[in-house]
Amino acid sequence: MRDHRNLGAYCDGGIFTISVWAPTHDKIFFHPINGKEMEMDKEGEYFSLELEGSKDSDQYMLNVDGNILADPLSRYQPRGVGGPSILVDTSRFKWSTDRWEQHKMDEQIIYEMHLGTFTMEGTYRGAENKLQYLKDLGVTAIEIMPLSQAYGTRNWGYDGVFPFSPSYSYGLPSDLAHFIDRCHSVGLSCFLDIVYNHLGPVGNVFPSFAPYFSNKYSTPWGQAINLDGPYSGGVREMLLANLSYWVEDYSFDGFRMDSTQNIYDSSPRHFLSEVTNLVHSLSSRLGRKILIIAESDKNDVSIIRPPEKCGLGFDGVWADDLHHSFHSYTTGEKAGYYSDYGNFSDISYTLEHGFLYDGKYSKYLKASRGTDFSGQNPSSLIVALQNHDQIGNRALGERISTLVSFEELKLGASVFILSPFTPMIFMGEEYGETSPFWFFMQTEDRKFAEIVNSGRRREFKDFGWPDKIRDPDSDSTFMESKLKWSEDAKSRCILALYKDLIQARMDYIQSSGRDNWKVLSEKNVIKISYPNTELTVIHNFAHEPVKVSGRVILNTSSPRFGGSNTNSGIISEPGSVLAIQS
């Protein structure tokens, strides 16, 4: 199998070589912006050329049947999807350390961020200024929303069309390497959100080179990737090389793989199995922990089962049942997929069993959904009070902090962080950010912009949200999505709570052998006990206080967290969480 050093333009020992997969073409020409066009040598399905005299930052394109196009495996596109590609010598990146703090799956506290809205600067360098803050919060890993170059100057990243090219919107490739190096220096891992189910609709040059797309399958966002049809071997090879590239050239520590249910493959060995095998092989060869997390709406434990038990071997999977259960119960929302949720018992059941839909019939899907989670490692479920989807894919982009009371917000934070599962925090959540996180993009094509708007309005109909939505292409939509970093009294209380919750989790839950947790639910009160550390967490959703005994570890109703409970007795106030040790 070709790796990333044999695909696209790569520098070895100061000499650049370019390799292009184009199995249905007879000729491909290398087209330097400042130089003479050269025909590339063909060998089998590949065209290659040693680029004598070329240097880092040189611009080039490729001539395919008379069409001058960017390299689909370009390492950098500083003038956008229609501009020339740039040669990048990643061996020139400067790294301050080759050893850094690493965390297993059951030690993770993940922090999801969009680099363009995390700081006002919206750059790698701007984000570096907040890394020590995240470490002090208790975060172990940053998960960056997709970086692959997409159309326009701003985008969520899921419409990328150059999978090897980090977006120019956030800085240079060397700035990305510096950002990851700084993460490692302060003790943070860095995960990348990757999209292998489709490519974006604007600026996509792949079809001009090879049959990268399937004629059998489609996704909600366009053609599916060709993983099992004619020439699919070259497609799989490219995607696997992309994984190696991010790990070996940029030192990423893991991945979140977008919408795996839309990655279609009928091959004897599923592509996703190859993905996890490669990631774990890289981890073993490089001697560092590299994790791979799937996004899936299937509640299917085969995703996280090891290959020897007929599973795909992912280290973790996003699990939405706990979010949907808490959100629907506290906000009263019952439209769209929330129609499957809303009962108090849904929260307690999910905390006990991992999946609410573990084979049950879904009224929303009109079909049974999910599998039994029993016997699985609870740390393999990634749960979140908020994430980019559950905020940005609302018509008004509201955060949970604007939808529930202050006490319910604190209760929600505790439900997720003190659960047996792996918690993920969405940027700004830790201090109660109230600014919306809209869906945004930027394009000069007004027709395309209206297609996007129309599609989102159709999605929102199920939820009964307003038909008039915020224009994703507006400058103000993007600017209003940036974090405001409030430091008022309320924000300080929420931030203090998040720090203490994470510390309590590290002290009493991560070390407790979470396969042994127990859940008791009665009269709108949920008690989770971790026998190995004698910790009990009491989530009081009721309207009456609950008296308990034990040593108080944390009480969300205390003045430190903006509450008014100064009672010397051990009382769980209505709408609060009390963590005690027997």
C-alpha cells in the first residue's frame, strides 16, 4: 500500500517528488506557475515526476486533458479551492519535544472547538493563548473541527475538498504544526475531526482524476466515496494515506470520524476496519497513544468491539441518547428526533445502560434502533451536554445555557461529567457562554448559498422551528458565533464548577473501575454509585430536598457555584447535584 510519502507532492532529503493517481488517463502534466510544463511519467495507474530545483512554497497545478487544476492531494491551498497548490516540506516543521503526556480512552476529558470562532483572532496562534487555560480546566484532549480546505474564507469544515490541505483561514501549515507542538508542551493531546463519507460540492477536482465517487450510494450531502466499486483500491489507499499523513507529519494524537453510518462498503473487509487497524498499527510503531472515535447514530456496539470479537475496533463512539434525554426533559422539546425522548426515566436508564435505544422501537424512525451495551467499556461512549451539531444545527443556534435555568445548567454539567462515560465539552460551555453557534460559510455563489439555506429549512421543519433562519453566508453570522469569554460572576461560578467536577471525576470515577457503577432512580432523584471509591452522586431533579449522609465532595448549590445552600447538614437541594463519599 502506498503511504502519504508516495501520494501527492512530498519532499525527501530536500528533493520534491509528485505522484498522482489517475488510472483512466494516458497523460498528466505538471504545470508550475513559474516554469515550463512537464509531462509526468506513467507507471500503471500512477503518474510521477521528480521536481528538480523545486523548493518549499513553490506554486503549481496539474494539466488534465487540457484543464489546469489544483492537485487533489495538495498540501496547501492559500488562494482557495480554485487557486494553485503549494509545495510544503513538512520535514522543516520545528518540534520542541518528541515525548508528551498521553492519555488512554478512560482518562479523557475532550474539548471540541472550531478554530475560527474559539478566539477573536480565529487562528492557530490565537488559540495557543488559551491552551494553558484548557489544561488548568482539566481537559486532556482538544478535538478540532475539520481542517481540510473548503470553499470560502470560513466554514464548519465538513465540506472540505482538499483532504491533505489544512485550511488557510487559520494560518500556515507550519502554524498548525506549532499549535500541535504547543498542545503537547502543556500536556494536551490534539484530535482531528475527519470526513471520509463525502467531499464538498464546491471546488472538488477529484472527479477529473479518478473514479473517487460511488455510483451505488449517496449521502445527505452528495455522492458517497467509492470504497467498493471499480478502482476503489486507489480510493481506499488515498484515505488511509491521509490518516498516516496527519499522524506522522503533524503529530495528531487521534481522530473523530464523521458520520460513519454514511461510509458505505460491501467489501469482504470493511474500510472502517482498515482505518482502525492502521491507527492502532501507527500507535504501536510510533510508541504513542493514538485514538480513533466514530460518530454514529446507530447505537451499535460492533463499532467499538475489538476485531477479534467481530467488531470494527474503534476506541470510542459518540452517543447522543444521554444528550437527547436530558435536553428533551429539561427544555420540554418533543419535536423531530426529540419525540423519542422526554421522560425522566430516559435519563436514568441511559446512565445505567449506556444506550436508551438498545433494540427498542423508535417512533421517530418507525423502526427498532440500537443494540445492548452490556459488557462494554463505559469509557467508549462519548457523551456531551452540548456539541457543534446540537447547537449549530438548531434554527437559532441556541446553546443550552439560554434554554434552561442556571440550576438546570449546573445539573446538566454534573450529569455528563460525573457519568461513567467519557465527557466532551463544547467550547465556551465551561463558563456558560450564551452567544449562539450558528452554521456559517462563505461563498460568492448566491445560487449555491440559497441551495444550502433551502436544505436547512427543510431539515428544521420536523422540529417546528422558524422558517426564517439566519443567513449562513452573512459576516455577522460568523462573528456572532465567536466566543465572548465572559468573566462575570455567573461565568466564574460555572467555570469553578466545571473545574471541580473534572477534578472529582479524576479522583473518584476514572480510577474506580467504572464497569461496576450502579444507578438508582426514585421520585425524580438519580443516584449513581461507584463502589470502588465509595462515591455516590445524587442528581436531584425533584422539587424537594433530599437528606443524605457522608463526606461532601461537591455540592452544586453551594455559594462557590452561585447557590445559596449554607446548611451545615448534608442536603441535596432541588435542582442540584451532591457528590458524597460514604
